[in-house]
Amino acid sequence: MTTSAPHRPAAATELDVVPAAEARPRTRLRLLRKIGVAVGGVVLILAGIVMMVLPGPGVVAILAGLGLLGTEFPAARRVSERLQGYIRTAWHKVRRTKKADSKADSAA
């Protein structure tokens, strides 16, 4: 049985190194995207809160805002997943009570 030497990464060549001038536009673009996602997510959440009082799909807008924020911010992703779990649980409880009510009505 023979063993092989551990893999060593190849030495960096001139082609592998990205000049600082090329790295800056990527960083700026990333920052602009993060700002755009933050603004869009907050706007959706605020619109959802307003729609909780006014007619409209408030819960859906809030979840969409959290989902959008979750693409860039891990904390928002965790909150979104937790809220979706709560909403699914509540929805299943409502469906169970509707089924039980419909069975009681059909039996009577």
C-alpha cells in the first residue's frame, strides 16, 4: 500500500493575480447590489405592514421583503425561515379546524 503526498496548491502565476484596478468595480457593484437589495426589502416590508391595515396581501409582502433581504443578509434569511414555519403551522391548524367543521356539518 502506497501513500501519496498531500495536495499542494500550485504557485500563483501572473494570470491568477487580479490587479487592484479590476477588483474595485466588482466591489462597487457588490456594494450597490447590497444597497439595492436592502432598500427594496425594507420597502416591501413597510408596504406589507401598511397592507395589514389597508386591503392587500400584507403577510405575503412582508415575507417577500424578508426573502429579498435574505439573499444578501443571513440574519434576514433566518428570520424569514422561522416566520414561514410559524405561518405554515398556523395554516395547517386552520385547515384542520375547517375539515373538522365540515365533517360535523355533514354528519348532522
